[in-house]
Amino acid sequence: DQQVKQNSPSLSVQEGRISILNCDYTNSMFDYFLWYKKYPAEGPTFLISISSIKDKNEDGRFTVFLNKSAKHLSLHIVPSQPGDSAVYFCAASSQSGTYKYIFGTGTRLKVLA
Amino acid sequence: DAGVTQSPTHLIKTRGQQVTLRCSPKSGHDTVSWYQQALGQGPQFIFQYYEEEERQRGNFPDRFSGHQFPNYSSELNVNALLLGDSALYLCASSESTGFGYTFGSGTRLTVV
């Protein structure tokens, strides 16, 4: 049972344009969501997070939007840069009673120069 | 400031053998979590160690076991290796809340 889904395995975007990565979840107990970025031969690195009490969180070029009613979140990268090319994982957790993140399968973003 | 260190980086084992993977957490972190990332999949939670005890476990068989030492470093042991155990094994450390992970670069295990 895939509780966190990233339905787009890959995405290509021109440099300078907006990248939008999507994530859906099924467990209504999730109350904290994160995005991680992973380059080849490296571990995932934390990018941005959002609590379920918010619907938007912004950090520089990165913005995460949360739609709780639709159980959907998205990561916007504006403007996209070639260095953003990586695999992006969405992850979710329930902050009470559990210490694990549930990860999606990832979206490979390629930013074309 | 050293981050999370994992060893070895790559490993090839034969089906049925046993393997031990090692992890040193980031300075200041006392909690270690292990994840398995199969090809084309996202990381899957194996277990988390805090105060030298397993605090939570994911859906992995008993062949997967772990240990945390007084210096907070940790080992992941896998017995009776199966071909399906081939994956990238990620260690993540955090503070005692158990969240706010810093991941290591992983150990690539290949079972032949």
C-alpha cells in the first residue's frame, strides 16, 4: 500500500522556467511533509518542509503548497537552474507516536540549459 | 563538521551470507534510523535506534537487526541474504525527537 505517491517519474524543464513536482498521500494522519533532493552517489538532502497547519511554505526559490482536503502537495522551483537536476522525494510523517518518514518513489527532474 | 558517515560504500555478498553495515551519526545527533532504497523506489524505513534500543521498526523481517553503541554509532545486520536485499542502505541521524534527518551517502549492497 503506497501511502505517498509521486505519479510522475520524470520531468524536464527549461532553465529559468518553473518546475512543479507533485505528491499525493492517502493517510489522513500525516501532519508533516518534507521534500528531499538526491544527487547520484549521495544521500538525500533536506530541501523544505510544511506542517499540516499551514498551506504554504517558502524558502528562496522553493515553495511547497499543501492542499489537505485533496491530500496533495506540490513543490515549485522558480526559476529552475541546471543544478536543480536531481531526484526529488516527497516524504510524510505523523508527528505523534511514530518516528518514521514514508517516502514516495521520487521524480527525476532535468533542467535543460 | 562531519556529517553522517557510512561504511562500506559498496559491498557484494553471496545469497545466504550475512552482512554488517556501519554508521556514524552527525556530531550532536543521538538517534539513528536505517532505510532501504531499492532501485526505482523511495527509501523504506527499517528501524530507528535511540538510547541503544530499537525505538520503532518498519515492515522488515527479523533477518534485519541492528545495534546502537554508547557513542551513538550504529550497525545494521542482515542475515541469510536474499537477492531481493540488493539495495542502497541509508543511515540517517537526528536529535532525540527522531526527526530532522541528516542522511549519509549510503551503502550499496549487491547480493549475487
